[in-house]
Amino acid sequence: MPKSANRNGSSPRAGTTKYDAHHKVLSQTYGAFADLRRELSDSKTTVHEREEMLRSFATCPDSQRSWLLLEDYFEKLLLSRKDFPDTNWWPRLLNATGKARLEELAFLFLRAKRSVPPELSAHASLDRFSKAEEAEQEGKLVQELENWLAPAALPLLDTPRATLRVVCLVQPGEDEPAHHRLAVRFLLSRPRTGEKARSLREMIDLVVRATHEQELFSPADWEFIQWIAATHRHRGENADTLVLSDAELLQWLARWGHKSRLELADNGQPLHFQGQVVALTPHLETGDLGLSFTHRIALPGGDPQAVAQVKFFNHQSPIVLVGNTFFLLRNAPPPSVLQHLVHQPSVPVRKLSHRLLLHLRKTQSNHGVDWGSLCIAHPAAPQFVFELLDETVRLRLLAKSQRDQSVWFWNGQEWLAHEKKPRAEGKPE
């Protein structure tokens, strides 16, 4: 866009222009008749001079002369190009000729929310302006979609001379060792210095430096470096290891879990995360010490994994690591329970409470367990009994055991014996 010196020698206008102030006073004073007053405020000679300028501007093929004509027109209105801060309006005016150019000039006033001069009012169709704005917004949306879904490949001027490895270490939590943290190290390799660990501050500085740093990395490495600088620019830590918080871990996995960017330090294999959900399920197993109660992780489409083979992360949005794959955990246990599960994953069934045994009897009945050796089951036929209490009729659900003729009643949640009798076996009923 050509530049011209300020002809009247005054400094650039700041704040409200005289043009805007004049039309604001007209609008506040005359209200609905403000447009009519604007037409009468300028003499016919003044309007005619501006119309002649617009005719010359509409048909001028030379960009430099068109710019000078537009400057003269703005000065007649006590305006300048600096009063229209948008930078893409000048190419639009040059690409149009005749009435289309004048229409674009009228739209320039409408976009800036300024009153349209009388000589341009014939070209300021609000309907056409609305359609033009809608088309422009659609064009911007298409461009944004293109940048998002099909971004342009980063330029690669030469063979990459620097490589980046993101190595992850699983560390126990300081306060709760059962809850782990993911520590990240950035290993930057250059031909002269070899592979060295870099701090987060040094990674961010790579983006701030000259563009020659970008030429040293592959597009995939530079994409990660730019992402690091954008998401962690407020941390700027100088330590070689970056320990991720709960929210940061989930953010990293969602962004890079489907690629091979994150590498596990234990085996050198990439970490994966596909957004799958797993759950802890109770399980009864037979070992050297008899029947034991434990938990397992039910993997989607795979074999269940023992708790000892799983690493637990995050209090909020709990996550587990099985092998090299992260999963979201649906039913995370309380920290106190998790601490015991990690160090003592199984408990002998004989040490469980009666209530917990009854719960397992209901939920784990299809695991081939001899429940007769663990609890006493009473076969019975339920019956409804109406009881008259003062002036109230009460309905109760009872059952008489066929085993010992004991009477049981339902309290809405479980069966309770009407008369509790001590039993030598000590087994729950």
C-alpha cells in the first residue's frame, strides 16, 4: 500500500475524529432527521466537488493515483486513512472498478460504524452490505477450517540437524507413593554437542530466537516445540525434568497420546492413549493360602490385569498406566484403599466382614466358588404379612427358612433374622 506524507503538517489524529464528532452531534440533536440534516449541512458545491473526486477515483486504473485521489477525498471529510485501521480494505478497492469500487468505499464506512457521506449513500445498500459481510465471515471460517484440518506443512530447507526426544519417567508421589506422577525430560541432540537434557525455559527460548532454529528441526519436532512454548510459557522452569500436574497430564495425553512423541524411559517404547475407559472389578482367586479377595483391571477387549501391574495417576480424572498404554479409570478407590491395594493386593476371604462376604456372594456367584464353605444360605419362600399396629396396617415381607425354620424379614435393603442366634461356625448367613 503506498504511503503519503501528511499534507496539512498536523500530527496523526487520536481519539474521535472531527468527522465522527460532527455526525454524533447531528444524531443526538436531530434524531430521526439526522440524515436529512447531514444532506443540508454541506453546500451543493462541496458535495459536487466530492462527487467529482469519486468519479475520478472509481475509474482510475493507476493504484498510486487512486491512492492520492482517496487521500484528497478523505481530507475533504476531515478524515485520513489512519482512521480506518483495518489493513485489507485497500486491496478490495483496487480489485473493483466503477460502481463496485464506490460500493466498497461505502462499505468501508459501514464497517467502521461511521455515517456514510451523502454522495456515497446511493451505494450503501444495507442488504448488499449484510450479504457481503456474511460471505466474508464464511470465507474466514473456511480459512480457519483449512488451517485446522489441513495445515500447511512447515518449511524444511535442509536435512534436520537437530532432533528432539521426549522421555517420560514414572515417579511415585511425594505424599502418596501409590499415586504416581509423570516426569518429562527434553533430550535435544545436535551434531556438535550431542544429546543433552534441556529445561522448559530453554525449550521456550528456541521459539523466541531467530528463525534459523526452525530450520534445524524436522516439522514434527518443531510442531512439538511450538506447542510447548504456547501451553507452558508461564511456567518457564529451569530444571531438567518437568513434572506434570493432573490437568497437564491429561492435556498431554489428549494431544500426543495418538502419536509416538512420548517415550517411556523404562523400555524406550512410545506411550499411547486412545481415550478408553477401564474399571476396577472385584475378583476371587485361589492361591497357596486359600481363597483370596483382590481386584483386577478389566481392559477393553483384552485380558484382565492384576493391580500390581498397574500404575495409578491423578486424583481428579484418574488415569492408569498398563504397560505402555494409558486408560481413564472409572471407579478409582479412595487414597487409603489404593495405598493398601498397591502394597497388599489380596486379602484372605476368611478375614472379610460378614457384610462384605454377602456382597461378594451376590456379585461373584458365577466364579465357581464353594460359597457353602464361606457362608450359610437359607432356601425359603417369601410371603407377605399384614400387621395391625394401633390404627395402622403394615405390610411386611417375611420368609421362613427351610434349613432351620428361622424367620427372616426384608428391611428394604437386605434380609435380617427376626431372632439372632449364635452359630458355632461363625459364618455369615
